[in-house]
Amino acid sequence: MFSVTVRDHIMIAHSFRGEVFGPAQRLHGATFLVDATFRREQLDDDNIVVDIGLATQELGAVVSELNYRNLDDEPDFAGINTSTEFLAKVIADRLAERIEKGAMGEGAKGIAQLSVTLHESHVAWASYERAL
């Protein structure tokens, strides 16, 4: 399996509901490094997994929809604990939609799997993987 990973970052504010979250129940900020990894069994006709420039551009567009936002105020996330794991899925699903619509070129439609990892710190991160 071949893979290509591109990286960006986001800065958000949010709070959580539930005792399990302790002090994170209060409004707080988070900065995440965001890695998107695209995988396929065979390279496309140009011998690439995906156009790195387009993948970087589309990841940037997806994270810009979340960047510098208080997620508690976003209608899409009303009543939802926007955990790191949850946000990894949101970003992966939004990237998958862009691939399906052709935003990363026709060759990208051959991508078999996509994973998104959000790094909370140098010692903790969460990922979501999905088939395309």
C-alpha cells in the first residue's frame, strides 16, 4: 500500500459535558497538528498517490472551516462533545467529500483509504481511518 501524508494545523476553543472531562468541561483552547494520510494499492497513471499540492490545499480548506472558532457556537456541533477523536472523523469525512467531488483531481478517485490524525501534544494524538 502506498501513502502520502500532508499536514496543517488548527486552533479552536470548545468545552465538554461530562464528569469524565474534569476541568476541560470549562471553555478552553486547543491547537492541533493535523495529518491527512491518503492510501492506495496502485499508483495512478502519473505514478503518484495524490497530487500533494491539491491535497495540501484541500486539507487547508477543510481546517479553515474550523480554525479560530469556538466549536460550542457552531450549529454543526450543537450538543456534541467535540473530542479529538470526533474532530478527526469530521475532517476525514469532509476530505472524503472533496475527493469524491474531484477537488483533488481524477486520479485521487483511486484512493482506497484516508486517515486523519490530530496531534494534541507531543505525547497524545487521536486518529480516524475510513475507506473511500
